[in-house]
Amino acid sequence: MSLISENDFGVAENFHVSVASPSDYLALLKPRVMSLVIFTALTGLLIAPSHVNPVVGFASLLAIAIGAGASGALNMWYDADIDALMRRTQKRPIPAGRMHRDDALGFGLVLSVLSVMTLGIIANWLAAALLAFTIFFYVVVYTMWLKRSTPQNIVIGGAAGALPPIVGYAAATGEIGLASIALFAIIFVWTPPHFWALALVKSDEYGRAGIPMLPNVKGADRTRRDILLYALVLAPLGLVPWFMGITSLAYGIIASALGVVMLVFAARVFYIRTGPRVDRCAMQLFGFSILYLFLLFAVIAGERMLAMLVSILAG
Amino acid sequence: MERKIQGLVLTPEQLKARRQRNIAIGLAIGCVALLFYAVTIAKLGPGVLNRPL
């Protein structure tokens, strides 16, 4: 009698052999979101008053980026059902059938633990705790709870995307500074008009997937009003780093100009409600909002790097 | 005694994907090892090994 039956070598019903390639795993990390996280966390790191060893700073940024990627993987694990219903997301590895959901879950969990532990060891445990909170907030609070239950999903959930500068600052200093909170506030207020501009155009897709985005629940007019209100708050908020003395007058001028342009785009979305230009106006606001945030943070980071270079050259 | 196991036979596509994943995992582990080495030297300094036993 054999101790191992022939059946033990057979294939279990739920057994699967993956055909996912490394690029599919990379796609799970949402590389575009990751690049934004790296950029904003770097800015948080650079505005810190304390000096950071470049190697430690690089490793900290890498850990933060992997943490952000892990939360992206966990988001795709949970949202695989609705991703399959939207054109924008149905080519992702799970809905496209190249990867099993369990693989994405395992990948996301392992990277979450690794990134938090790595940041704790190489930087400090406050930064690691903040990174863990960011992952928890994005996956549990936003993805599992808010996204499918309230039109304010991206307003509250936006906090997760706004936290990387605070994590970067904490990695450098071991504390949460007012300067990093200012950067958090800018991203937090920027998030709703950015996503709602897209939601105005893609409302049918979100509706098909059953996601209660603001245009689907409260209507396009209410969304246009809220976009304008958030842009009115965002424009002066962009100047706060200058008021706090974190940046120079050059930043103040650039932030003022960008704030005015952002307001103009938001006002166009608010006033132009019919005709062939409606969708184009919303997409222009969506596109410009990305440029707006990128330029604000690029100027802050650029000024800091320039100051460092000057102090190095001056000896 | 020759023993044949009727296991799972992978398709060429599955084999190729598995090989690619293995290479990626190997590279990732190598990069993590290098990163931890570099951070250790950066935090403790190059004289980390120069100490009385």
C-alpha cells in the first residue's frame, strides 16, 4: 500500500499555474502613482531642516515607494471585480486574466510588511508607522470602505495620497513638522477637483461599475460647483509654503500664477455646461491639475537642491 | 525502481513566465542585499569592521 496516493500528485480544483510576467507584477504597483509618491516624498525629505545621508535618503524613498506600490497591489486585489467593468482598468493583470487574485494579495501583503520594516530599520519607526498607516488608510479605509459607499470617497481617501511628504519629512527628522503638513494640505485639497474632473467625463463608466462618484450621485452641476470651491481654496493654499518661509519669492510668484490658471480652468468647467466643449474643458482641468501639482513640488524641491548645491560648493 | 509521477505538465507559456519571474526575484533579492549593505556602510561608516574582537 502506498502512503501517497496518486491523487496527491494531481491537481486540486482551485490550483492555478500563473502566466503572470514580472511586468504584470510591476503593473500591480501602479508605477505612475508610485512616481508621484516618490516625487512628493522627496520634497518632504528635502524641506526637512536636518541633513540626511544621500544613501539613507535614497533607501527611505525606495521603501516609501514600495509601500505605495504594495497598497496599489492590494487595491487591485480588492477591486478586481469593478476593474473588469471599466475600460480604463480592464487591462490590469487580474481582470485581464493573467494573474490570480490570491497572487496579488500575497504580493501586496509581503511588500507592505517589507517596506514598513525596511523604513523602520533604515530611517526611524515614526516614519515606518506613518507608512503603515498610509497603506492601511488607502487599502482599508478608502478601497474597502469609502470607495463603494460614499460620493465623498476621494475627499477623505485623498488623505492617503497626501501623506507621502509627511512620511518623507518624518524619515529625515523623526518628527511631523508644520512644513510637511502644509504639503499634505495642498495635495489633500488638490485631489477632489483632480478626480472629479475625470469623473465628469467618465461618469458612465463609474456608474456601470457601481462606484458612487460625485457626478453619478449628486449630478454634474453640483460636481462643477464643488470643483470650483476646492480650486478657490487650493489657489491660496498653494502659497502657504512661501508664507511659512519654506520657499523663496520665486515660488510665491509661480504658485500665484499656477493658482490663477487652475481657477480659470475650474471656472470654465463651472460655466461651460453644454455643447461639444464640455468634456474637453473637464479633461483640460484634469491635465492641468497634474501639471499644477508637479510644478509646485518641483519648484520647492528644486530650490532646496539648489541651496544644498550652493552650500556644498561654498564648502 | 523507476517511478513515474503524473504531475502537472506546464505549457511553454507557463514555463517562460515562471523563468522570467525567477530571474526577477533573483535580481530583486540581489538589489535588496546591495541596498542593505550600502545603508549599513552609510550609517555605521567604513570603519565598521575595524574594532577589537
